[in-house]
Amino acid sequence: MSRNSIWSVALALICLFGPAVSQAQLFGDDDARRAILELRQRFDQAVIAQNRLVDENTTLRRSMLQLQSDIQSLRDDLAQQRGREDELEHELAQIKAQQAQLANAAQAQTQPPGGSTDDGSNPSAPGTSGGTDTQGTAGAAGAGAAPPGSPAERQEFNAALGKFQSGDFRGAQSDFAGFVKRHPGSTLAPEALFWLGNSQYATRDYKQAITNFRSLLTASPNSSRAPEALLSIASCQTELGEKSAARTTLQSLLKQYPQSKAAQAARERLDKSK
């Protein structure tokens, strides 16, 4: 075969297979571009998802921090409430002790002179045989104590006082109010008014308690319960938030009954309020 024939054959082969090779190369480039585009889309979607997770994580952390802060605030509030509860329990115990002392004093003061009860079985308590003690006897006036009420009145009064001592303040309130209504002229009436006011104070009926303490002062200004009635009025006014009125009442107590034990308590309260 001549050299010209060889070149002719080679040229024919190039013409035949050249376009096919070019087309195959073109198809390979298109697939690569598609793959790259798909990878880019997947990457973009992954970035978006990651950013979303970061935002959610940040929000979750903020929520957790706020929750921790709220929990700590609740713990602080609970501790304060427990402390206040302890204080209230202590104050309640003191009030009950004071009420028991007052009730025992009143019980002794309602015994008849001469050192005997209705059935003559018990001796008279100190300071109750015709005179006044430091707390005072119901119905006492001037230099001496008025004689106690009749046996029936004492029995009725003691029944009401028993309810007060047992903590039945509403029952005591009803009984003392009934006693005052039925026996307005009894020497035990001022004492009944005093315990009526205390029963109402115990049930937080402060305004009505003030009314009855004032009734005691109006009916028996010389009663040895009068200083305590003024002190109790000041306590009610304090509970009602009337601090100025309470201070005025305490000052009136000091002026009218300067030598009483209630006056001493009034001085202490005024000193604390300065």
C-alpha cells in the first residue's frame, strides 16, 4: 500500500469517529454539572438546616436560663413564706398564751367575795375578795370593786368565757353579746363587753371589736378593764392600717390611765413606732 493510501484511510477514520468522541465528552460534562448543582443544593439545604438548629438551640438555652431563674425565684419566695409562717406560728402561740392568762384572770375575778364559788368548794383567787388587782375586776369603779353578778349571771358569763378559753371565739362572741343584751346593768357587763371585743378581735372583726371596747369605756370609764380596752382599740386600729389613730389612742391611754399596766405597754409601742 502506498503512503497516500495510508493517509486516506486515516483521514476517513478521523472523520468517522471524531464527532462521536466529541459528543461523548459533551455528555460527560453535562452529568458533572448536574452532580455539582445537586451537591450545591444539598450543601445549601444543610447550611439552612444547621442555621435553623443553631437558632433553635439558642432559643432553647434562653428558655432554660429563664426557667432556672424562675425556679430560683420560686425557691426564694418559698423560703420567705416558710420564714413568715414560722413567725406567724410564734405570734399565734404568744397570743394564745396571753388569751389564756387573761381568761384565767377573768375566771378568778368573777368569783364571789368571801373566798368561795357558787358551791363554796374553791377558795378565792388573789386580788378578787372585794378589791381590784393590777389587771382589774369586772365592774370595778373608784376605790373598790363592785360585787359580782348574781349566781345565774356568773354561770352564764363563765359558760361564755369557757368557749373563749377553748378557742370557740365565734361561740363566745355570740354568748357574750347575748349576756350584754340580757344583763345591761350587771356588774359583769363591762367584763362581758371586754371579752366580746376580744372574741371579735380573734375573728378579725376589728371594727366591731372597737365598737364594743368603746361601749365599755362609755358605760364604765372607771372600770379597771378601761385601760386594756384602750390598748385593745389601738391594736385593732393597727390591724386596720390606721397607724395614726392607733398612736393617738395610745397617747390617750397614757394620759387617762398613766399608772396602769396597759400604759406601760402603750409606752413600749410608742417607743417602737418612733
